[in-house]
Amino acid sequence: MGNIQTKDFYCDFVLNNKLQVEKIKETKNILAFYHTKPNWTIHIVIIPKKHVTRFIELEDMGLIKEIFQVAQDIIKEKGLAESNYKIITNGGSFQDSQHLHFHLVSGEVLHFSGE
Ligand SMILES: [Zn+2]
């Protein structure tokens, strides 16, 4: 995350409103917003509000259902199925911020840095 020194950008900056993000959708448990440093024409991040460090540690699979429901709503509302989209979550050394998050991306790559 650039020069911001944190291992959990979402808890440390987004969820506590230290950094204002452009929110797209918010439910009781889930927040979706535009990536602050997009790598794609449309680059959305979807996170659980409750801290979960890694996907493999997730116990409440209901959160996955809620995340994908939010993703589906956004895809429909933005008409992304007519162009393209993909949903990614990173693990192991691919994972930068240590808070479970999904990337919903569409359009073209602006510059690639592993989502
Ligand atoms: Zn967190």
C-alpha cells in the first residue's frame, strides 16, 4: 500500500474512517468501495467489516455469501456482465493487506501490480 506503513490498511484506515473512501455499497457486515490506487479501469474492494486476517482462517462462511451478494449487486447495477469482470482474493505471499478482501475488477489494466 505505497508508503502507508500498515499491515491492515482496512482496519487501520478505511473502517475507522481515517481515510475517506468512495463507498459503493454497505451492508451490516460488508463494505464495498473504490480502490484508492486502482490497477484497473474499475477496481472495487469488498471487505468484511469484522476483522478476518486470511481467507484460510475464515470460519463464518456466511460472510462469503454476503460478499458475493454485494459483488453480484454491483455487477448488475454497473452492467459489468455486458463487458467483463473478475473477482480475486489473494493469499500467502500474494496477499498485501492482512485483512480478508476481494477485488472486483473490470475494464482494462492500468498498471499491473498483482491486483
Ligand atoms: Zn482488519
